[in-house]
Amino acid sequence: MKDRCTLWLATTLSLVCLASSLAADRSRAEALKALCHRLDIGPGAVIADVGCGEGLDAAEFARVVGENGTVLAQEIELNNT
């Protein structure tokens, strides 16, 4: 049975999505969704977005995990929001 409480480090996902969005000529949001789908991250998952900046990726992750999931977002640099 799949563990629906797997914690994913979203910073790594964000970096990979930046590269894939540039390479595949798609939006960053589309790249995040595609990568989450490929890694089987979906409704009910828990994602930690460490170093989230303004939280734009965190908002997209919230759409991916849905109402039963959780997104924890924390910027780790002072004055980086």
C-alpha cells in the first residue's frame, strides 16, 4: 500500500522543474505538475517546500496535493520574500 504521507523536499523539485520548463518550453506550473505526476505525488501527499521564496511553487503544490494533503513552506533566507 502506498504511503500517502511521504515527505518530499520541494526545493529539489522546484529546481528540476525550472530546468524542465526551460528545456520543454512549458510553464513552470506545468513542469511542477508533470514532475509531481511522474513521481506519483498527488492528492493526500505532504510536501515540504524549504526555501520557498514568495511561495509561488507552494501554491502550485497545494493544487497538486488537494484538500487532504499538506504543503509546509518556509523561506530560509532573511529578506528573500
